[in-house]
Amino acid sequence: MPGFLFFWLTWSSWIYVTFILSRTNSYRFRIAFWLLVIICTSVYEITIYEFTYTTALLIIFIISLTAFIHNSFINLHYVMIRILIISMASSTSLFVSFYDPVWFFIDQPFMNSIVIAFLGIVLFNNFKERIFGTTIGMCLSEGISFITLKKLNINYTMGSLTVLDSCALTCFMLSVWSGVEFLQSHYSQRQVKLKKGETVQK
């Protein structure tokens, strides 16, 4: 059912941030607020100049863009190139699913999430860039898909619940991977400290 993964993951994230995350975390209120806004606006559509998209997609896009405001001009160029790679990969996945769906051994949204999550891990170095870079790329891919399908007289709504499913699953995969990296780094640092302590005692 379209939207199941999106609502399940976003509500789970909201519950974690609201009731479990430390209250001293400066991002706690902002994350909870915007998660709730995205959930509430996911069922509303806007049409501007023949472009039809869900309100949630627009909010996600704007929030993601603000994450790179303080980057230097040169760094923004590198980020934009990586984002364009993700957007092209995501839109290509949709077109292939239309033209030759036999290539997908699982549903296109799930396959797309796996591909985009892999690219996000490879192209970006930290959790923040991975999350916001991939979401920008997926939002841009919706624009590419809309323009292309419009020329073929195919109605397409940008940011449908199926797309939001894919976006939420991608963010979940990136979060899990980044969490594993953090635990591995923390464990390695702890092992180094223990070895240094043993050396000092000797």
C-alpha cells in the first residue's frame, strides 16, 4: 500500500525524537516539528504552472537546501555535481521501470531506495550531507520525471506517496549505515585508548 513505509518510518522517527531523544539536543524540537509538518502535508497537492506536486515534497526540498547554505561556493559546486548524479540515477530508475520492468526483481521504489542509498554512501562523507544531498537529488529527479512524462502526455504527480515511501526508506538506510559507522569508529577509538592505557601501565 503506497504511503505505508513513509508514515510508519516518519511516525516512528517522530516518536523517537519527541519521547526518547535527549532533551538537551538542540535539534530535537526542530526535527520533531518538521517531521510532523511533512506527515500532515503529505496528502495535499499543489499545482503551479502545470507542475503538480505534494506539499510535503516542497517542504522536504526547501529544508534540504537550507542544510547547504553555509557551504563555500566551491564546495557547493562539488555538492551539486553529486546531487545531479543522484537525481539522474533516480529518474533513470523510474524510466526503466516504465520501459522494461522485468529488470526489477523487487518493486521499483524499494530498488530505487537501495540504489540511491548506495550512491549517497559513496558520494557523501557525513550523515548530514548524505540525508539532505540524497533528498535534494530525489526531489530534482521528480522534476525531471514530470517534465519528461508531460511531453509524453502522461499525468504524473511529483512526490506521490510511492515516492515518499522511497525517500523515507532511503533516509532510513542511510541512518542505519551512518549509525554503524559511528559505532565502529567509537569502538576503534575505545580500543586505541585501552591499548595506550595498557602500554602506560607496563
